[in-house]
Amino acid sequence: MTTGATLSAASASPTARRVWARARGTVLAVVLILVAAVVIAAVRSQARHGELDPRSTDPRGSRAVAELLADRGVSTRVVTSLGAARAAAGPDTTLLVAVPDLLTPRQQTRLHSATAASGGRTVLVAAGSWSVERLAPGVTADPATSIGSALEPDCALPAARRAGTADTGGIRYTTTHLDADSCYPGERLATLLRLPAATGDGDTVVLGAPDILFNDRLDDRGNASLALQLLGSRPHLVWYLPSLSDPSATAPGEQKSFLDLLPSGWLWGTLQLFIAAALAAFWRARRFGPLVPERLPVAIRASETVEGRARLYRKANARDRAANALRATTRTRLAPLVGVPVSRAQAPETLLPALSAHLHGAGRPLETLLFGPPPGDDAALIALTDQLDALEREVRRS
């Protein structure tokens, strides 16, 4: 019995080796996901640091084009708020909007109202369908981008004809303006549009890709010539880098929730994780539908089952449930011995009088023993077990 109990205890208590063997797959997957997330975040942060910033000397910065414009007498000023960008719009100013899609619909509408009749030039860099229809009404962004970036001008715009082949590409546009210049077509759709203003000498240039403004691409093909002509037509260049902290992004009195402040990529990533978790749970599920009984591959001794359940009771400190189980089993075994049906074995008003008559009125406290309160500690539980065994032996002898 001691050996069996020892083996059973060893089998029921998981060791550190078993726990690690079961959990190492999950731990490894979590570690790999965290490492991949850190690496991706580091790469993205390095790749986008200073992107399209005229003060940055990084490969994807735009310090080189700002220096070339300064040599030609064009001043460059960086602004990060909508108010400063609107105030700078004028006939002697070129306003470059670096990332138009970062602007809210309200900001886009206000910016267009300030530039439409300013008489200056507005350059929209890689404006998608989110922003181009408000900042340049009558222009639509095609969902499919152009394949390849080295494109020919194929238009009458003087700046494009002088620059020749350039790395435009990117987003392709269509327009309803009959007087627009559609240049650098990629698969028959323009990647550079020039839209004259309805009144005055102003215009809007929609550029499908920012490549001609990057430091490491400026000396390729006709990129420098095209960039200088587009941005140097006025003596002043205002470089608008939209900021998420701009107060104009929210209407007066409007408050954004935590979910509104999260980038859309995080929300889609969380949704993908939930879908992946659901698929993993579906894949790991062992059976579907009602349970089907099956024969055990080996016979389990009754003593092992008793010991296992006893350990569970002890671990849960469930002396009340253990005492109830012992008393109920004893009542079930005593009932046939005193002429009480098994169906009435748990009824004290039936079982107790029959037991008293069978024991000839013995002074044993039967009600407390068979239907009493739970024991207060382990010693009282053991004493209760001994008393129930003694009562059953006494009833059988008599």
C-alpha cells in the first residue's frame, strides 16, 4: 500500500521537467513574437526617422533638396500645425504637405479653403484616396499603384519635359479637370498632376510618390531637376509636416477615446491575434459534440482512486465534502441492514429510528454521527471515520 501511494503521489504531482516540457512550445512562440515585434519596431523607427524632413540628412530625409533650393534663393520653413500652414499660404509661397493622409477630414477641408484662392502653389506628396478628394477636388486616387518608378513625362508641362525621366510612380490619379497636366503615366494613369486654380495664378501639384525628394534619390535621373522646378517656382517654401499632437485635429470640445488615439495598424493587428488564437483553439480542440464513453486502456485499482480523491479533498481543504461523502456512503450501507430502503437511506426521520431499534436503544449519538456538522480539523475528520467504521461493525454484529 505504501509503494502504491508513493507511485500515485509521484504521478499526480507534476515535476518541473514535465511543466517545462508542456509549456516550452508556448513560451518559445511568445518569445519569438516579442523578438519579432521589437525588431520590426526598431527597423521601422530607423527607416522612418526624419522621412521627408528638410532638416534630416538621413537617406530618406530631404535636407539635400532644401540646400539646393537655398542656393537658388528659395527659403524653406518647416511647420507642424495646421494654423501655421494656413497662415503661410500666399501668392509668393509654395506649400508642401508631406503626409496628407495624416490630416483629419476637418483639417483637410480647412487647409483646402485656405489654399484654393491663395494664388500660391500647393504640393501634395503621395496623397491617397483618404485626402486627395478633399485637398484636390476632382482628383481620384486609383487603388492600384504603378509598377516601377522610372517613368517618362509624356505631357506638355515644361517642368516635366525639362526634367525628363524621373522616379515618380507610386499612387496613380485620374481627374475631371480638362485643363490639368497629367504627367508620368504608369499604366495609362498619371502619377503627377498639375491642376490650375479656378482664379488667379495658383495651382495644385499632386505627386504620387516622395522618391524625388529623398536625399539618396535626388541625384538619380531627372529627380533633382523636377524637385527644384516644382518647389522653387516661388521665393518661399513652407514644408508642412502634419503632427498627431496638433490641437486642430479635434473639434472644439471634442474628446477622443483611447481607441481613437491608437493607430489603425494596432487595431488590425489585435484583431489578427484574436483570429489566430481562435484558429489555434479550434486546431487544438480534441473532440466536438457530445462526449463518447470509452474503455480505459488499463485497470485502475480502487485504492488508487480513493487516494487520488483524498489528495484532491486535502489540497482543497474540503473537509466538509469529505465528511459528507463518508457519511452518505455509511448511511447507504447501513439502511439495508436495518430494513430501510436504500432510497430512504439519506432521510434522518426514517433511518435514525430504525437504527435505534436495531441497536436496542443504545446511547450512541446517532444523529450527530450520521447527520452532524462537518469536522473542524483533520484530526476530527479521522475520528469521524473511525466512529463510522465502528458503528457499521456494531450494526453488522447485532
